[in-house]
Amino acid sequence: MSDVVIIGAGPTGLVLALDLARRGVAVRVLERSPRAQVGSRGKTLHARSLEVLADLGVGEEIAAIGTPRQRFRKYFNGEFVSDSTPFGDGTLFLPQWRVERILRDELATHGVRVEFGAELVGFTQDANGVVAELAGGGRVDADYLIGCDGGRSTVRKLLGVPLAGEGAEQQSMICGDVEVDGLDRGYWHQWVDDDGAFMLCPFRDTPVWQVQTGPEFDADGRMVPPALETFQRRFEQHARVTGLRLRNATWMSSWKVNIRMVDRLRVGRVLLAGDSAHVHPIAGGLGMNTGIQDAWNLGWKLALVASGTAGAALLDTYEEERLPIAAWTLNLTSDRLDTVLANLYEPGSGLDTVAATEVSGLGINYRWSSLAAESFGELKAGDRAPTGSASGPLFTVLGFGAGGRAAQSRVADERKDVVRAGQAIEGFGIESDGLVLIRPDHHIAVISTEAGPALRYLDALTR
């Protein structure tokens, strides 16, 4: 019997599995596809997700394959308009399949390998656990089952949880991975004219470009499935470039605007994360990032519960904290999409408008959460702790001033089972004696002047 079985081996499922495995939780990852996917799919990692990946030990590898400060080259009606660099160093552009490969390799160092070709067809749960039923007659017993299996989630459908919201059939796109010679790979080329757009984004150290363009429709108004020939026609139509041939389309897909989310993330011992719980417009590249951050919020809580260190009620705080963030993200991505569409036909504008500060994820907080205890000063309980103040799978306790350092020593000594002592840094706004307890997901739990509040917080959480 496994402690946790995860359905889906995309970034959400892999981050969750890696976080659990490094904490000693027995985890299995089941993926319906017979092999690892090869498409670029999501291609943007923002600052908060990069912090998460760094803590999981893969930050340097991710940075080595991504493109920071991706330059945009914009054209209108076939003519060059401008170059820009709307995203700073806190954003990396890279194909999703490379992110997944790095996560799978790191997960393997913990003895966990993705089980491809394992399709979930049903499950039952009771007070003692979950039994997952697989195609072909197999079964997996676990304490908890987590659905990280995307917008068409089997887990969500089996739970009977609706993915409520709206779609916009008229706002659609086809995308894919192709190769083409004769273009400067230092730029994301974006051709716009009065009839639409065609975009080619390069990926570092590969010959691949990701295509994004509008679909073709048949005589009955139905979207035609994407094909290399469609890409070529759209390229010649919008870029107005001749003599360049697109080739070797290794992945093709279609996309329609959907703005949907569930109304709950937990039903007993089964939980949902990532696209299985919320689907977003692509503007801002927040789909993959929001899933990673769902997993980051859930991982430490699930590990404490699975190990018996905390009660199952702790899992309710996952829904309490992440559902409002999902709703906020849907509003943000919808707003960014509306802004892009409104500016798309303004020469030199368009995709630059998605580069809002909010997409970084660094400003996300849980101040409203029941896990946000007392605090004082500029930073509040629930806020993300400053970069570099916490790391690793445990709570971190910091001490400021002589009294704060003494309180830090007491907390670290009395609760060394779940706490590590960290090095106090600037950024908390504490000028005199103070103590800060930081959650394993790097959000502040307690800011106080003595050890008592932190110890009471940990006792209540882990009793």
C-alpha cells in the first residue's frame, strides 16, 4: 500500500511527487499515456515557480535550459515594427517536456519512477483509504489519491465534481512544434495583420519553434484539426514571407478559451490539483505555474498527514488557501487575454501586455487562512517570506536580536522533528527582538516576540 498515488505525470503531479518523496512518503505516479509527452505545451516559468523548483533541487538544471529575458520581435502587415523584452530575469521560456524530464530524473533519485500506460478507470474510498482501479484489471491501494490529470481529468469526473465556468468557441488557436531555417533564433517572432496573427517562439539549444496561430474552418464552420500544411499557409498569409518552409511537426494541438474551476478541491481522501481543478486562458502563461504552486501548497500538508504527524483536517487548508488563488488567477488571465486582444492590432503592442507584475506569483499570500497566526510589522502571517529565508522540507524559524535568537533556539530545540533553525536576513521589517516561523512552502506562519506563539502553533498543527 502506498501513502499517496498521483494520477498524472505533468508538472503538477511531478512536483507533488518529488516534494512527497523527499519527505519519505511512499508515492506512486500513474500516467495514462504510454510514454512521456514531447510537446512544448506550456512554455513559461515565472519567479515563484522557479523558487519552488530551486528548493526541490532542480533550479540550476532548469535555468541551464531556459531563456531568460526572451526578446519579442513584432511585425505588422509584413513590416518590422519593434523589438522588446517585456519579461525580466524572473521569467524563463522553455518547453514543458524538458521541465518534466528534469523532474522525472530527480524523482528517480528517490526511487520513484513514473508508471506510463497506467490508466485509471475507477476508484472507491472509505475511512481507511482509496482503491484505484486500472484498465486491464490492476488495482492500487493508497491512503490518498490526487488528481493531477489535466482539464479532462478522469479523477474529477469520477468524483462528480463539475468544472464550472464558460468557454468561448470563437476564441481558438492551433499550436505545435516545428523546425524552420532562415529566422533569427534570438527572437520570438510575432506577425500580426488585419486578419490574424502567426507566432514562432524558439527554444534554447534545440531546432524547435513553437507555433501559435488561428485555426482553419471547414464549410460547416467546424475547426479543422491542425496540420503542417495549415501552419505553412498561415505563415505565408500573416508573415508574408516566401521561401521559408516549416517542417518536422513533432506535436500539434488546438486550444479554445476556457475559464473554468471546481468549487472544492477535496472529497474525503481524494484531492484535485492543477488543470484538473482550474483551466485558464493562456495569457500570462499561468497554467503550469498555478499547478506547480498548488502542488507546493499541498505537498507539505499531505506529508504531515500521511506520516501521522498531523490530523487529516490540515488537508482542508489546501482548499481554503488555493481555491481563492485559482479564482484570482482566472480573473487575472481573463483580464490579460482581453488586454492582448484589445491591443493585438496596435502595431508594436500585443503580447507585451501580458507582462504584468502579478504574473510573477511573488505577491500571492494567504493572510485570510486559518494557518495565518499572529504577526506584527510590515509583513504579515500568510505572506510569502523573502527569498533566501527558508529552504528544505521543514518549518524554518528565524531569530532577530538577542531575545529573538534565544526564542529561535528554544523552538528549534523543542520541535526539531519539524523545525530547522535558519539565518535571519533583512526583509522582515523587524528592528528589535523578534521571531519568525516560516512554513515549508515559504509562507509566514507566525511573527512574534517570544517562542510561545510559535510552539503553540506547531503543537496545534501536529497534535
